[in-house]
Amino acid sequence: MEKYKTKIKSVYDNQGKTFDRFTVVFVDFADYENHYTCLGMSFNPTSPQGYCMHSAGKIGEHLGKRIRFDQLPDECQIVVKSMYIVD
């Protein structure tokens, strides 16, 4: 069974409205203003023309439609797993 270094709170897809289409929000790092650690990604986050960057943000409709982790593109799932899953 996979063990996460941190837990995923939610995953969002803004349907391509911005280049950083997908946002993964992590539960372990909310600050005093209710900002969470997030990972924003494009469809191809490991490409030189892709996007993959951590940030802090609030959860809300501005992130897009909530989706399940397994609905992320495979490349996005691999990025999250490589950063946050302990073998």
C-alpha cells in the first residue's frame, strides 16, 4: 500500500481556463489564514513547455471543478507520487 508523506485534501481541474489547469491541494500545511500548500500543473508538467509549481492558496470555485486524483493526467499523477509518496 502506498504511504503518502502528506495527504491530498482535494484536486481541481479548471477545464483549461489557465495554463496551470490542475491544482492539487495538500491537507497538512494550512496556515493561519487558511491557505494550503498547492501544486499547480499543466497537462504536461514535466515538459520544458509545461508548468509545475508549488504555491499557497485558498480552496474555492476559482480553482475549477473538483476531481478525483485518478482523473488527473498520468503525467500529473506521476509528479505528485514522485514528490509525496514514500516507498
